[in-house]
Amino acid sequence: MKSSRLLAAGVLCAFLAAGCVLPGAGNRVFAAQETTIAKGIYVEGIDVGGMTMEEATSAIQAKVDEMGSTSVTLMFDDQPITTTLSELGYTWKNTDVLDGVKDLGTSGTIVDRYKALKDLEVGRKNYPLVFTVNEERVRNYVRTCSIYNSEPVEGRLYMGDSGVPEVEGGTDGLTLKVNKSAKEVRNAIENWQGGDIKVDLVVERVSPKASYELLSQVKDVMGTATTDYSASSWARAVNVQNGCSLINGSVVWPGEEFSVTAAVTPFSAENGYQPAPSYEENRVVDSYGGGICQVSTTLYNAALKAEMDITARSNHTMIVTYVEPSKDAAIAEGSMDMAFVNNTDAPIYIEGYTTGATITFTIFGHDTRDPARSIEFESRVLQTIEPSGIQMYPDTTQYIGYLNQTNTPHTGYSAELWKNIYYDGVLQDSVQVNSSYYQAVGTIYSVGVKSYYPSVTQAMYQAIAMNSLEAVQGVMRNGNPPAQTQNTAGTTDTSAQNTDAGAADAGTGTAGGDPSAINVTTSDSTTAVVDDSGDMDDNISYVN
């Protein structure tokens, strides 16, 4: 009994020393100071022991404010968006935490209060703060990040100063998934253990067809070819340059077919072309786009070296001189094309340019061919056909008395193109690429048929049908074709008369009284240099 009384007395003294109010003491207070929180009490790591309630509340609020200023970085792909916890609605939830703390050691029985105080002497007691986040504020803030949404940007290739294609664009499209992103932000905040917060927003990516990664593979020269057009007329040179510019910069995707005709047509003034000499069957005529086949031929040779899959190619009707036999590629709108398929794993870029009087095409791509392997293309002439005879065509724009040799004879050829394949310089295989046949064509004349007299015009048509210079010259003199003049070989019998149209009596004007009979063009005054043939391509310089 004595020890119990001593314990009670000790506890009482301890409480009195602490300034506590004794039970049953009425309104008597043993300490004049304001009640303070017991020593050893912490709230979210803050030592509030000895503080008044007001002081403790201020200290905790300062801690809450500090936590609310914590930086939160939301990553929209590689775009950082910075905010704070308080802006996201991060708030102190258990604001009554001090209510449980203030009575510790001052409530309950004397023994309870004593034990509580003794426990605090042994070890501190920490009370955590509980926080919550406002879901709506988080969602609304995340939604504002949608300003960084973007559509995919298709990449494009262009020729850089380095001499190889460079890439512009090719970026993914990005779309923010608001609800999923808001959930990620809430989870990060709720599991926060201190320090700055970084959250990856949920973003949907849509890649363009022409991505930067894909286009950046286009660095290797797959094949290149150059041809010369220095013998061209001004108009033909314009057409070569125009056709080249229409192809330059073209990108062909893996498995895609490139058509030269589709790229360079229509052949019109509006599309940049000039009338220039071209071949129509085996004749020379002026047409828009004359010379365009040198463009397709040059690209054909570059595509061969790049080992593209050639899907369309036609030889000219007559031989050309700017490439060897079987290396040409004629085109004509609606009937002939030069086309190939990109058979590689990456896009190809076609660079075309003219300089001086040459045209060059280079095909860039991703070259995966064995570096020990090399190729060359060999033109093999199988047969040479010498030209013979003449051909005559009416010219409805000229009066009777006009006779013009439009071209010199063309030798015909039968030829093949072969690809020779080497490994470390040693020939391993030869593969036939194509075969070509070029017509042999004799001298061609253009004959005026206009007249004031239908009978004379009819007589000239008959003379032309006989394919005879003598008959034509007879109509020019007399208005009547002779009954004989053409031999079975289709050549002119010159024994009766000189075939030079200049031998006609230019001064009499006896061919039906036409003005043209006064000025007859001599056939042997014409010079023709042929380096192209086919229906839409020639390099012909001739004098009327």
C-alpha cells in the first residue's frame, strides 16, 4: 500500500510540474501558461513538442505549402510541361491531426497520462499527414497539354550541299490520351516519396509513311548515267531540260513503279515544251516534246545500273547516236513508256540535272549489294542493214514546186544488250537484258502538193504514190505525171532526167501557175544529222 501511494504521489507531482489541471480542482489552474503539446511529438517529421496549437498549426501549414510547391514535370513525348502539386489540387486531408496530438498526456486517468508521457521520453511519436489530389483538377490540367497534339508530318528528300539527299520532316503525329494520362499523374502523386515528380503522359503515336528513319537510309549511289545533247536545236534542248526537271526529285517507294511518261506528260506548251524535230515512224516532224526520249534513255541507263526491275522499255524505230544500240528507251504518250519498279527495301531518290549540253540522272537509295560484285552493260550488234530507195510524203502546207530532202539515209541494226556480272573483277555470268531492231530507211523527201488547180494537185499525189523523183519533177514542170519512172526496187530511174530538183525550171512557174514553182528547194542542199529516232525523240539538225 505504501508503494502505491508513493507512485500516485509521484505521478501527481509530475502532472503538477507539467502545469496540468487536477481533476476536481474546479477552475483552479496550477500554471498560468497556455497548454502546449507534449515533448516528443512530431507531425510529418515536424517537432511540435512544446508548441502551442497555433504554433503547431502554422508549422504544419508551412510544411504543406512546401510540399505543394514541389515541381511536377509531365512529359508529352520529349516535351516537358512543368507544374506544381498545388496546381494539380494536392491538398492536406487529415487537418484534425492536432486534435489527437494536443490531448496526449493530458487526458485519461492519471496513470494513462503518466504512461503516455513516459513513452514520449523513451521515443518520439510521428503522426503522418494525409494528402489527397483533386481528380477533376488533374484531368483538366492534363487536358490543357493537348495543345501539343500534332498530325504526322511526311518527310521529304532534297538534294543537300553535301551531294547526297537530306531529309526534312518525317515526324510522328502525337495525340494525348487524357483519361489514361490523368490516371498516371494521380498514381505518381499518391505514391510520391519525396523529391520532384516526373510523369510520362500517355501519347498515341501515328507514324508518317515517309518517316525520318526510313528516308535517312537514302544515301548510296545506286546508278548514274549521262548523255550529250550538244547537237540539239534550241527547242530540243529546252525539251530535254524541261523533261529532266519534271523527273528531278522524284521518290519511288519500295515495290512502287515509276513511269517516265506519267512524269513528263502532257507534251504541251503549258507543260513547258517547245515544238522540235521528232520521229513519227520513219519521218522527221516537228512536235511538242521532241527530244524527250533522250531524257527517258538517260534515266533507263541509270535504272539499269541501279538494277531496278525494268517493266517497260521500247527501242526507237531508227538508231540513235547518243547511246549504243539497245541502250535507248523511246516513249510516246499513250503508246510507249519507260518504267521500272523499286525492288529495294528503302525509297529511292532520282536526281536529274542538265549542265552545259549534258543530262545526268543519278538514283540514290539503300544499296545492299555485295561490294565485291560489279556489273557492266554490253551492246552487241547482230546485224547491220544498209539503207536503200527513197520515200516521198506530201506536204499540204507547201505549193507544188517545193521539194525538200528531210533526212539522209539511216542504217538499220539488229542488236542486243547484255549485263556482265563480275566478282572481284572476274566475269562470272552474262544475262541478256533486251533486244532491239532499228529500221533501215532511205532518203526521205517532202513534196509540196498545194495548187490553184485540183487536177495538178491530183497529178502530184499520183507522182508521190509512185515514189519517183522523176514523176514529181515532171508534175512540177508540166502538171502531168509520166506513166513510167518507178522500178521494182522502189528507187528512181534517173536515166531520163537529173534527180536534182534544182534542175527544174524554177523561173517559168509552169506547174499550174503556183507561186511555189518560182522557188524550188534543192534536195541536195539539205544536211541531216540524226542522233535520235522513234516517235517522240530526235536530235536532228536540218536545213530547209
